[in-house]
Amino acid sequence: MSGLAHFKTSIATLGITLALAGATFANDFTVSPTSIRVAPGQQVATLTVKSGGPGATHGQVRVMRWLRDGGQGKLTPTRDVVASPPALQMAPNQELTIRLVRTLKTEARAEECYRVLVDQLPGESQRGQVVKFTVRHSVPVCFGPPG
């Protein structure tokens, strides 16, 4: 491929990427904080989800146990920590607090880490698009042993 043909292909690809990104991220969706360390003896933490833009936002919240094995992270389903609410239906520019509750009755004897997966599901802003995107935020939450 000649240098000019390669340049034209790159420009076309960039234009398509920017068009898709503009359509996909028309609704701003943020999660904070980006990581949580729960104080020893505590069983509850919170996340804040904010939706922006003109349309409604739909999503889901799941908690997975996060094990680090040989430098690799491994996620497994768990009910040791639950999120409330587990489903999101947010109006434009709404803010929502998600409660994360450790359901185990005993205190953590060693560090326990989880990942909270907050997914923004395709909605009205993606209607009619051939490619639809789910945006995932993955927030680490660690419960530590008593001091």
C-alpha cells in the first residue's frame, strides 16, 4: 500500500472511530471513588454513580471476588458482598448512591478484595446503531483485618 493510500485509510478509520465515540458517549456516566479501602471492622461502603447528557441511563451493578494469583487477577461470582441497588434506571443528570454491604458475619482476618462492576447498558442514545457498546467501570473494594 502506498503512503498516500495508507494515510487516507488512517484518516477514514479515525473519522469512523470519532463518530462512533461521539454517539456512544453522548451520555456521560461516571463512578466515584475509583477504589475503596474499607476500615477494619466496617461492613459497608458506598459508590456514587452520576449520569449526564440528555437521555436516560440504564445499568447493572455486580460484585465479584477478586483474587490475585501469580500476578493475574481472577474474578469469581460471590454473595459475600452485595450491591444495592443492583439495577440502575437513571434520569438525565441524576446522581445515585450504591451501597456495598459485606454479608459475612465474621470480621475479615486477612485482606478481602472484590471488584464492583458497574455497567452502563446500551440505551436510547444508541438506537439505530449497528454497533452498540456497554461501558464497564471496575472498582476495587478491599476489606481489611482489624487493626
